[in-house]
Amino acid sequence: MAKLRLEITKGEEIRYISHLDYASAMERAIIRAKIPVAYSEGFNPHMKLSFASALAVGVTSQAEYVDIECKEEVDLSQAIKRLTAALPLGILIKGAKYIQGNVPALMAIVNLATYDVTVPLLAEDIGIIEDSIRWFNEAETVSYVRESPKGKKEIEVKQYMAKAVKIVPLEKAVRLMLEIKITPTGSIKPGEVVVALVGMFDLPVDIDNLLIHRTGLYISDGNVQVSPVEL
Amino acid sequence: MRERNIPLYTLESLKPVKEFDIVGFSLQYEMSYSNVLNMLDLARIPLLTVERDENMPIIIGGGPCTFNGEPVADFFDCLVLGEGEEVMEDIVAAVAAWKKLGKVDGKSGILKKLAQIGGVYVPSLYDVTYHEDGTVANVAPNSPEAPAVVTKRVVKDLNTVGYATKPIVPFLDIVHDRIMLELFRGCTRGCRFCQAGVLYRPVRERRPEVLLKMAKEMVDSTGYNEISLTSLSSADYSCLPGLVDSLMDELKEQGVSVSLPSLRIDSFSIDLAQKVQQVRKSGLTFAPEAGSQRLRDVINKGVTQKNLEDAVTAAFQAGWSSVKLYFMMGLPTETDEDVLGIADLAYKVLDLYKEIKGRRGAKVTVSVSCFVPKPHTPFQWFGQNIAGEFERKQQLLKARLRDKNITFNWHDARTSFLEGAFARGDRRLGQVLLKAWQNGARFDGWSEYFKYDVWMDAFKTCGMDPYFYATRDRNFDEIMPWDHLSSGASKEFLQREYEQAVTEQLTSDCRRENCSACGVCPGLGVEVLDWGNKA
Ligand code: SF4
């Protein structure tokens, strides 16, 4: 049994759909494209798909990954062609390859995510921005309180930052480039990092209007990072 | 959206609704009227038809409520009675031609054109007068283009009419998030409370080979993995077992499953349910509608205690253990004994389980709605129970259903009261609707949003009496606000059925038995198409 691994996007058109809806859009496209996908056994069979990571509502991405378990191998270019025709606006196929054998799940191997966060500025002076980012980058620890229906939980942010935050000044806005580790015990969301930046480092941005875009998902050993289709 | 100054737009093209030539609403339920006004307002379209000129979209309503669209007559440019497939093309052609010629004679020009299309009702071309006691004196066209009676459109043969094989597949989870395969239209079992049974006459089946082809095309174009076999009573489809087999055979490879939304109360249905749902033992739902045999005869629900026992027995034997039972209260001639009969049935079901399985453990859910008499049914003359009476009966039943294996759900009597007033209301209710909407009424069908007091205030401010519409018994010779809107079934037929109801006489199903002379077939030039019978 071969797995078809795809690198796909979640574009501006579908920024506001949930991960579940994104996954069912993929499932429907796979049926429409007549990809010979495998189903789970049992009385309520599921299509055997696995995603590398769930993307939140409101977040776009240029690099999502999904493994589709197939009953047989259709010629790769054929499969891409058929899927491309069947996919809705907002999902593009950027890479594809077959993977043979029993490989670990994408979810288990991907350990680094990179993001561009674009957010309008509330101050004219770029110096203030640079200062606040530098303080954040130099801080030993930064704690963030995550609130959920289950209660409050304090999280240390810096343990998840793979690299220092970089900034690119834009017109009346700023782009923050984040590299975040995904660990077996958890991670931090890019939006949460920005909340911490605003709350504790006085980053003068309009946090209600931030746009998050995932730029990559990688398997990294600290030195080398590769994407799941480069593996 | 109001705060951010965003006008209502369409999800597919992101174009403001106001920029369209035609805007259509499906009127399925009276309690959605306030939302229609709200959508128009969000779209920045003036609510009243008199306030809209030829540069505004033409606002059209369809669906069962149009058969008494009088309460929304002030807001809609036209209401379309009956099935949409063919009439939609006529309407679009008329509007396109009018637009091409530079919108001749403005708004009234197009309305007069539309009024000449069969099935299209243009409320503004009719004047209504009233007697002193508030009943309708006369409804007459005020323009030669408008017919005295508008009769519904009906598709003669569903096998030849086009169908949408490429429905829009939204990203979001929607209510019917699956392929809806309509097996047939119409149901002539003749339940006397049922409006759909009258409005969609006669029964017309699709051929199994057409259905199979439709199903495959729709799977290919949508990618859905579930097909629901819809109809008013899908188990009545004459070729159902064969169709289910071939659908399952041909679509299994693509991971597609088949489901039946409604079950008939018999063991045939259980066999089928078992086949399509395989082992998913979620509960089964049956609708005996009334608790006693006498009352089931009154409403012509051709189900006996034995039918129910057989069906439930088959279900328990097949491994199901939870059963949902649907009933109504407030039906004509109902006594407390009939109401308590509901409890007896529920306990009977629990006992049956114990008999079959040798232990307790069945779960029965009893859902009881408040009967709302609807126009164009044999019960259109009947005065609805007042809310207090519904509540008394609900308590009566509740006291009797004290078993931890029985769950009892009931409908809010006040929502049903309002639904009843609008269902059989006339044009004068338009102002009540407008007032209630202005005072914040929205999503009235959702109990958490329903604002009863806002509605009652609106009635009061407008000097209207909701009881006059909902709970009053009518005389057979009273002119109904919807008498000029015809489903094809004659008033004589409905009256005959009412009289047979109160004398507890049954009427047979014209699908496979005798015609009961409702008038639809000869009147509209259509006939029953049932392949089990005549193929
Ligand atoms: S005219 Fe007769 S056959 Fe036709 S729908 Fe009415 S009762 Fe049935």
C-alpha cells in the first residue's frame, strides 16, 4: 500500500474555514477525482487521510501536508491532474510524491512550523517595534496564560521559539516572522505569541486585525530542516 | 454586519444581494418570516413591495407557505405556488425580456407580466375586503392580467425534467450535508393534518434507472459520501429494495453509504433500515402521531397498534434498543383519554423489549408537538387548542410518563400559537410582522430567541387579535384568506375529509387504491406515476 503525500495550500479564499471543513473539502475532492483511496474497516468506514497539523480558523498556509492511503498507485501526474481539477479555490497542490512502506504519521514527525504574521501598526516609530521585539528575543522566559473552557494554564513561551522573531516593516504594518517548535508535549500558537508581545513587551500593534499565514512545516534536527515532501 | 456597514452578500459570488435581478426565499415555516425581513434589511432592500422600484431586485417567495402567503403579501413581489423546476425558467425568461427592452412600464410592467405565468401570484394585484366581524368578504384582482385564482405548478413527469447534478457543496457543515436523492414527489396516504400531502399531489415516482444515474452523477460531481433517499414517505417507493441494492453495490467502492430519513411503521421498513444502516444502531424513529386507534382514524393515519408492535418487535429483534415516537396533541375530537394513550403506547414499547430480550433496557423518547391547523388541509376550519389547554395536556401526560427509560419532549405551546396565527392569517398580519421585527423578533423558531411578548405587543399595537386567527373554529362557508390560491385539491374534498374525520371514517391511498376525487389530477392534467403499479 502506497501513501500519496501532498503539499497543499489553504488560500485566502478559505481563510475562515475550520480544519474539519478543510479536511472534508479534501475528502470530497478525492472522491470527485476518483483517487483509489483506502477506507478503514468497520461499520462506519473512514477515508484514510492524515494531516500533518491542524490549521486554525482564520489562518492561511502555503504548506500543508496530507497523506492519502491508496489501494493502488495511480500514475502520479495523473493523480495530481485529477485532484487539481477537483479541488475548490483556495487549495492548490504544490508538491506530491508516493511514499512506500510503513512510515510514521506526518503528525509524529513534523516538529517545526514557520509563520508570517502581518499586523497593522499603532505607532509611527519603527524603533519602538524593534525594541519590543528585541526585549522579547532576549528574554529568558516569557509566560503566557492560556484560557480555555477547561480553565487557565500558564505556559512558558520561549521554550517553543526555535529562532529569534524577525521583523519586516511594511507600510503602516509590520510582518513578524516566527519559527515555532511543535513538541510531543505541546506548542504555542502564533497568535498567542503576538498576545504575549503586546501584553508584556508593549508591541504597539492592532491585535484585532492580525493576519496569520503559515509559511512552512518542517522536520528539523536543529541544523537541517526539510519539508515532508523533501524527505 | 450593520455595525461594519457590510451589506448582505451571497456566499458563492460575494456579490451584494441588492445587485441581483431576482432574490428568492424559500418559505418553509411561518416562524422564519421575521428572518426574511431581517435579511432584506441587511441587504439594504426596502421591506415593502410598494417601496421598491424597478431598480430593486424582484423579491420572490416559494415553498409551502406561499399557499397562504397573505401574511407576507406586503413584502413579496410575487409568490410562486407549487414546484419550481419549470416555472423558474418562465420567470427568468420574463424578467430577462423585460430588462432587455429597458424595463418597460417599470415595476408594475414586470409584475403584470409575471402574473400571467401559471403558478405565479402577485399579491399587489389583488384587493381584499373584510366583513365587519373580521372575516374575508372578497379577494379580487385589481388588474386584468391577474387571474381570479392562481393554481399551483406541477411537474408532470419527474423523469424528464432537469435536476441539479452539481449542487453547491459548501465548506461549512450544513443541515443536509449529503446528497438528497428525491425518489418521488407527493404522498397520498391522506393524513388529514398534513399540508404537504395536499400541496404536492399527485404521487409521481422517478424511475429506478434514472435515480441510479442521478446518484452516480452527483457522487462524481459533489464528492459526498452519503446519499439520503428523500421523499415525503420514502418507504412507499415502489422499487425501493431493488434501488437500495443497486445503489449500495455500485457505490460501495467509493465509500458511499445510503440512508433513509423516514421509516414507515412496519417490519418491511425495519429490514431496510437494517440493510442500509448496517450496524449503526442509533435509535429508530416512528410517527404514530396519535395515542389511540380512534384518534388515528380521525386523522386517517392508517397505522394500527399491531403495526406499531410488529415494527418495534422487528426493531428490537434486529438489535435496536432505542425508539423515538412522534405524536401531536390538540387534534380535532381529542380527549384526555387519547392523550394518555400516548403513555400507554410508550409503556407498551418498553414491555415489548422486556418480552423479547428478557430484560429491561429499552429507551423510549416520546416527542409531542402542538397541532397547528394548516391551510389547504381538511383541518383548516378547526380552531387550534389555546396554549393553556396544550400545557394542561402536556402536564397530564408528563405525570403519566414517570419512568426513567422514557424521555418526554414537548413543544412550546406559545410558539405553536403564533405559528397557528400566521399559518391561517390574512394580509393584515403584515403590519404585525413588521412591528414585531422592528421590535427585535428574529429566529422565532429557536426557543432561545423566541420573544413571545414582542409578538403579543405587536398584535396589540396593530389592533389585531391572534386568537381570531389561531384558535377560532371556522364555518364551512367562510371565505378563507387563501381561497384564491389553489393546490388543485377542491374545498369540497377537504370538507368531505373533515366530515369523515369527525365520524372516524378512513380514506384510502389513491396511489395504489381508489381515487378519492380530490380534483388534482383532472384539474391540473396530471396523473399518478407509480412504477410498482403500472411499469
Ligand atoms: S385526483 Fe384522485 S388520484 Fe389524483 S391525487 Fe387526487 S385523489 Fe389521488
